Amino acid sequence: MLNNALAHASNFWRWFGDTVTRPGPVRDALRWAVPALIAGLIVRAMFLSFSPYAFWAADSQSYLMLPYRLFHGGEWVFREKRRWLYPILLIPAYGLPGSPLKWLAVWQHAFGLAAVLPLAYVVRRWFVAWKLWVVPITVLYVLCPMLLGYEHVVLAEFLLPALVIWTLAGWTLWIKRAEEGRCHLSAWWWMWVPLLLLILSKPQSRFFWPGLLIGLLFASFWKKLTKWQWASLALILAITLTVGKSSQGVRLAYSTLFSLTRLDTPLLADYKAEIRDLVEEARANLHRYYYADDKYKDFLQYPHEYPDTQAKRPLWFELGPKEEEDKQKIYKPLAMEALKSEPHLFLYIALQRVIGATSEGYDDGGFFEADFYAKAFQDRLGKFTEKRPKMLYDLFDWNKERELPDHAEFSEIVSPHPDSTAALALQKMSLVYDWVARMTGPRGASGQGQEIHVFRPRVMGVLVLLGVTIGLCSPRWRELAGAWGLVALGYMVGVYLVGSAYPRFYAAAVPVIFVLAAVPLDMLVQFATARLNRRSE
């Protein structure tokens, strides 16, 4: 058995070496990805120089509970809303010598940076003038402040953009092999494996499915699939149902539909009477609901903590401390009634959020401030010291005999260079990047909170819209811009049907957005080249 494994490994490395050294798309992609690799390595080294520890965010603890319990009691326990892939990937960092947060910061940045190679391959295989676009697209990806920021946080979000790229590269390999008449099974697995990992990463990944299935049909990709490949896709679809918590999805969906609550029907009339003022307020702000919805989302999550709830909303006060499953019995019928009444407004709110989120650009979330970690923990450190002292010792690799540090000492540990010039350089880079790559913005006055009709696409947004349109209309681009335009659009609309207008929710679609933006430019170059050739004749 060991000899067979070694033989397979030897064959793989022989194949890999032949593929890399043989003239062709793979070697071209590797060579032309070098500038982006260098740029990405530099900015990540600058980031780590003033922030050596991965950031422990509010939701990080729920992911860390699996390795923590595994190393302190041997329990293999997943939180229902935090399964499957990322908690498992945290286990090796917990077992290595030194601080797990330092290991995580390095390998998460490395994982994000490595995805530039399949992205370069995608550009090389699809674009006519690929030498013009491969460096700009890959550099845009490795320098994206939002993606850089989430590579530095103990959250599963950082996995999604890279896994989307690997899935797109696998799709590309399969399509191109099929066109060349050598559609081997190995090409299929290059798409299937990253797609499986993508679905296992976060509940929001399920929103790739509608666009992916429509894209399969639109690109006639389904004609190339065998029954076993359909079965493998069905397996991933079934696994999708095990990721996330359904009761939480109901609450999030109702937070979107809250302003559409039917106050004039007998369904749960007593509950509706107590929230009439909130619903009417939300309805009055319908055209800027993307900006105001956090208030109602928080109310539905913790109704008993909302001001005056005990006096004005006794039913909701009683509902507040109950489990999500109990709240679902109230939220689900109210949400379904609202959805059936005005489904077009449900979609309208999702589109509002897409526009509102993209108008915020590629915000780094403040992570590029040299003392961000220290400031963020100013209020949290006491809570963690009280509730999770063992986890603090583990994550920062502190001697168990020492006392936990106060905030001043902790700040020196997590933000060792508060006056870092590297941090200032990254902040300036973030501003320039946002100016170049932002997709939408309000006309006239700047800032969030305006009604959605004042927003307009910027240059990047226009290019992306043109890229999707070309993909839907042109057979030449149908299998890339058409299919993956639908994938990206379906994901973004789906995720914003239940999620607030936070830019991080569309981060997974960012690599696809950059590819789509280059499609009309490539067509323009192709057209200009053809005109010049005709003149020269």
C-alpha cells in the first residue's frame, strides 16, 4: 500500500514537472503571475511587520472552540453555525509550537496569495490579449485591501475568494480540455474539489448554487457531464444542507422583510400590534432600508434588550431570551406572509444592499492602522480575561504561570510598532485602490445613508456590467463571462437577501468581478487589432 502511494506521488510530481516546464498555458500563468506574487508578498510582509498576530474578532471564538476543546479534553464538537472546514483547519495551528495566532496570520496570507496562480491561468486561457490583462487583474487581487484585511482575521471569510478562484480555474480547465477533445476525469476534480471546500466553508456559500446551476445550463456545460459527475454535484448539493443553522436563516430573512410586515391581517395580530411603530418607521425608510436595517436586525435577534420592550412590547420581551427555534415559530409565518404579499420589494431590498455594499468600495476595515488590534481590545480584553483565560494563554502562547497582561502590556504585544511607516503606506495604498476599483457611488453628495436612486456605477461598475452583458450575448464569452457573471450576480443577490449591506459579504465575488471587468477591454483590443490588420492588408 505504501509502495502504491509513493508510486502515485511520484507520477503526480512527474506530471506536475512536465506541465510546468512544457510551453503552454500553465507555464505562461506561472511566469506572468510573478509580478503579482512579488507585490502580494511585499504588502503582506508589511502588514505582518506591525500586526504579527491574526486578529481575534467577535465571532472568532465560535470557530476556535473546536481546537480548544480538542486540546483541552479531547472533545470533537462543532458549533452548529460554524461547520465544517475552517474549524478543522485551525487544529494544526493549535498543535504547532508558538502562538497559534501567529501561525494563522502567516498561513492565511499564504493561502490567499497562492490563489494568484490559478487566477493567472484563468486569464491566460480565456483572453485574447491576455498579456495585457494578466498582470493588472492579478495585482488588483493581491492588493485588494478588503481581502488582505480578512486574510488577517480568524474568520472563514478569507477562504471564499481563493476557493472561488480555484473553482473557476477548474471550470476553465474542464471547458478547455473538452474543447480540445481530451476531457479527462482529472480535469473534473480540479473543479469539484475546490467547489466542495467552498461549500463547506461558510453557510453563505450556498448562494453560489443558483447562479452555478443556471450557468451550467446557459453555457451548455451540462451536455459534457456524465451521470457520475451529476451525482458528484448532487453530493455537494446535499452537503450544503448540513452547513449553517436554518433557524438563523429565518431570522435574517425576516430582518430583510421586516419593513414589509402585513399589519392589516389577523396572523399573529397581537405580535404585530406591538411592533407597528417599528414596521411603519422601516416602511417609511424603504428606499434607504439598506442603511437602516441593522436596527431591525438587532431587534429581532435580542428583542428583550431593545429600549422599552418590557413596557411597550411584552410579547416580544418574553420571546427575546428564547431559543432560535422558538423565535422561528413567530418569524417564519410573518416573513412568509410578507414575501407572498410583495416579493418584488424583497428583491429590491437585496439589490439596494448590493449597491450600498459596493459603494463602500474595498474598505480594509481599519486593519491597516498600526494600533488597530490594541484599540479593538480596549473593551474586550477584560471580558476575555474573565471568561476565556485558558484560550488567551493558548492563542498567544503565554506561560501559564504568568499573570494575564493589562491592556497597556497587551497593546505592546499585539501592536508592537504603533508608529509604523508600513501601516501608513498601506493606508495610502487602500485609498488609491478604492479610488481606482470602486464599482458604485452616490451622485453628488458623498456618503452612505442616501436613498438608493442617487447611486450610479463608476468606471469599474460600468466595465463589470458590460462584461456580464457581453457574456450573455456573445457565444465567445458565454462559458466565462456569461456563466460566471450569473454565478457572481446570483451569489451577491442571494447573500444580500439575508445579510446587511456589509462589503465583506461580496468579497467572495471580487476575483470574478475583476475578470468580468477585463472582458469589454479585451473585446476592444481585439476589435482594434482586427481593424489595424485590415488596413495593413
